[in-house]
Amino acid sequence: MLLKYLCTMDQKKQSNANNILHGLTLETILTDLVAHVGWEKMAEKIPINCFLNEPSIKSSLAFLRKTPWARRKVEIMYEFNLKKIAKAKEQK
């Protein structure tokens, strides 16, 4: 039983090491996307009300935390733009 638990923990560590989003909060992801892409482009790519109508970080966080499919789309958008976001942060 202990061996099985240790193997499972090792697998989780490996999967977290390969996950580029590991350690990032949803708020950080959303803030970076808004700064880099903007609400309008985000609403175009992911047409959800919290991006379309009076967008705010607070309302978007509330919706994304309750809606896994929408959160995953935002995470995918972040992964797609990660190099550009990192480069923009370096230049600041």
C-alpha cells in the first residue's frame, strides 16, 4: 500500500514538473492575458459573457472557477501566448 502511494506521489511530481501552468494562479493567468491580448480579443476567441459584457477580473475569476471548460480554454490561450507574454515581461 505504501509503495503504491509513493509511486502515485512520484507520478504527480513528474506531471507537475511538465505542466507549464504549475504554480500560476488563475488570477495571474487572467491578468497576464488581459495585459497582453486584451478583453476584446479574448472575447473574440472565447465568447463568454464575462469577457463580452463589462469585463472585469473579479467577474471573470468567479465564472472561470465555476466553469472548468471555460477555464481550460483560458489556460490554452495562455499557453499559446506564453512566449509573447514572457518576452513582454522581460522588456519591462
